[in-house]
Amino acid sequence: SSNESSAAIDAAGLVTSDRRGETFVTARFDTHTVGSQVLVLPTDEPFEPRPETPANYVDELVSAKLRTLRVHPSDLASDNEFLRRVTIDIVGRLPTVAEVEAFTANEDPAKRTAKIDELLKDPGFAQVWGLKWAELLLVRTLPNRVEYKPMFLYSQWLTEQIDTGRPLDDMFGDLLAASGSSFTTPQVNFYQIEPDPKKIAENVAQTFLGTRLQCAQCHNHPFDRWTMDDYYAFTAFFTQIGRKTGEDYREVFVFNSGGGESKHPVDGRVMKPKFLGGAEADVKGRDRREALAEWVTVANRVWAHFFGVGIVEPLDDIRVSNPPSNPELFDELGEKLIEYDYDLRRLVRDITTSRAYQRSCEPNESNAGDTRNFARSHARRMPAETMLDCLSQATGAPEKLPGLPLGSRATQIADGNSGNYFLTTFGRSRRESVCACEAKTDPTLSQALHLLNGATVAGKIDSGKLIEGWLEAGKTPVEVIDAIYRSALGRPATEEERAELTPLLGDDPKPIEPLRDIFWAVLNSREFAFNH
């Protein structure tokens, strides 16, 4: 059972439950694994679905599951909450004060969709997704293997593919079938970062197919259907990759060598390239990797970026015993991505225009315990790079980042082996594993201590000098409090907050130190650090 609090299994195999929820029960014999979803619903509680107009197929499928579970969704988030959430998610920054004022004053009922369309054209979109793929593809310098120049070109190539709207299947096809110079064909660095065919196969399966094959290298997978035959047949796609160094020691040429096979370690059989769960690939007369490039799935990763949790969770562990929380939605998102010719922006638009994405974090009585069915939004701590960029933006103090000019964004850092103390403390991915868990967003004690006592927050407040500028522009101290809230949180201070903070200002007409303390407290708040 994937959730024993909802359904427990005794030694005799009897499933019992006395608590509301859902789980997936798995049974395994030899190499065969099967499973079934179990829903435990209250029988003594009346349930009447609330009328709601779906924005698109996302809402139809999410709402259908919620009705089955007898769960009411939360109301929509406020305009301020929505604008901050969608701006951070799509372009990795805070909405400006001018953007907040214009959006909240706009009475057009279609303004949310219009704002989404505007953000999808912003260069920040490509930076956010270029960073995400650079993490998953382990883009970093490696001693005696990947020098800075080819690594930087590879990172730029990924961002450019997103920026120009390149279909994802074409982009991944170029990546998987890449041959040529690491200078002129940067995507070949995918095969230079990891040269071992078995590791390449594992990384490709986990990154693009959402499947963890590692267990099947030495024995049949204990929790999935993959066998050693599957493992070594899939590895066969990558056994004929050749490499040689160019005249410039930093340059590497990757090519199809035409030789090299994957042999089963038990009986020595030469394994023919075979898709996972599919037929043998027709690779006669062609690079084996070209045939593989047609089999990719990324919709679940896109969904998880906007909800903090995938329809399959963990994102890279799709298996019989770990099914989608909403199979119909999972399938439909994949079908839409194909229908849209793998256009990332169109899929993002579908997700962000849905009521499911735009719901409030406030729970109601029926959905307080829901974490997998998207009945409400959940506060998510910003990724390390976004957090640093938002701190710089809110304080008006740009960060000097390694290898980049002053004012660049942390999302633009190309090398996974560079960064700074703040980014490391807040869980920036070191790009050493394709696991989605490489980038950490769980709050830690060291993060709290750094925000409270470290130099980053106080230093940015001091160097940005926004408080001094607001006072010199004629704002009253109370108006400066409002400006702090608008700059950092995308909303004005409430009456209660003003009443609580105003006495701290004293009689000084320019109370710079008390205002700095207030700014520091706002930047240390959960409301600032989390996207909600």
C-alpha cells in the first residue's frame, strides 16, 4: 500500500481501512507486478458539488476526480496572489509595482489570460526553462572532460531552443542524436558529460521517460516490470558513440562509431536496441539514437513546475506501482503536447489559465488534507536562483554572479559547478544526478539562520538604498511601509500591519533604521520566500 493510513495490508493480504483517503495497492509475483487504486470515502457526509465553469480540459478532469473523492475545491486566488504566483512561475521574478497597480486596476474579466500571454513572451520564460533543463541534463564543467567554453555553449543552446519556441521533440531529438564538434554542435556535450553507455541509458530513461532503470542492471526490477533484458537492450542505443579530441584541447568530436554492442552479463547475448515496453527498434542503416528520440515524455515535469507536485510523484519514477494520481489528466496532457507539436508555451498556457492553477491556498473543510488532487494551491518555497533574483529585485541591489556581468540573473548561471554561498545554502542543484530531487526547496535551519544573520538580506537593503530614495522622493514613513510591501510581496500593507508597524517609526521624520528593520522583517517572512 502506498498510503497505509488509508489502507493497510496484513500478513494474510487482507486490505482494511477506516480513514478517508486514497492509496494504490500493489501485488508482485516473480517478474509480474499489478496494482489497483483504493478510494476510501465517507458514507455519512452529504456532498453537493458546487457549480463551477471549467476554463479548459484541465479543470474538467481535475473536477471529475474531486467529485469522485467528494472534495470541494478552494476559491480562486486574489488578483494580487495570482499575479505574484504566475509571474514567479513563468518568468522567475516578482511583478513590478507598476505591474501590480495596472493589473489590480484592470476590470477586464480576461485580464488573467492576457497577463499569461504577455509573460509567455518574456525572455524570462526561456531562462527559467533553460535552467530547468540544464539541471536535468547535468550541464557543468568537469575536469579533463568538459571545459568552460563547450559547457557555456551547451547551456546557451538549451535556452535558445526554448526562446525560439523550438518543439521539444525536435530539441530532444537533436540532443539524443547529436554528432559533431562540442564547439559548433553544443548538444553533443550531453554525451561528453557522461561517457558510460549504461549511465547514459539510465539518465535518458529517468530524464525523458520518467523511468528509473537502475535496479534492472543486476536483477529484475523489484517494483516494476523492467527486466535485465530491458536494461541491456535499452543500453544498446548508446554503445556505438565515439569521441575524439580536436586540435583545441577543449573541443571534442562525438560521432557514431558503428561498432560496440550491449551484452547481457548473465549469458553474454548481444542485445538489440529495444524501446522500453515496446518493440525492437529499426536501426538498420541509421544512428541508433535517432530511433530513440521519438520516445519522450515531459508533460508531468511541466505540470509539477506549476503545482509543486507531479501527477506522478516522484516525477522521474513512472511505474506500475506508482501510478498517476489522475490518470485521465496525465494522459490528456501528454496527448495535448503531441497535438501542439510539442510547443511548451501552449501547454503552459493550458495549465496556467485553468482554475486548478489559479486556486487559493486557503483550504476548506473537505480539501485540507489534499496534497495530490489539486483541490487548492500549496505554498512552494522559491528555487534558490529565483529566491536570489527576487531578493535583488525587491531591494534594488543587483547581485554580482560568477562569470556574469553585474545585474545578470541567477537563472542565467551556466555552470552547475559555480555559484555562491546563498545559492548553495538554498539548495541549488549541483547537477550531479538527473534526479529531480537535486534542486532542494525544503526549508532548512541553515537557510533561516542565513536570512536572519547572514550578509545577503541586510547587505542588499543597505546597498539598494530604496528606503532613502523613497523618503527623498517625498513619501511619508507610513507610505514607505506600503512601498516595502508592494516591492517585496506584490501587495499593499493591510490596515492591521500598518497599525502594528507605525509605532515603531518614532518621531523622526526620516526613520531610516526602523524602516530598514521593517524591510528586513518582510524579506524574512514566509510570505516572501514562498510562492503561494
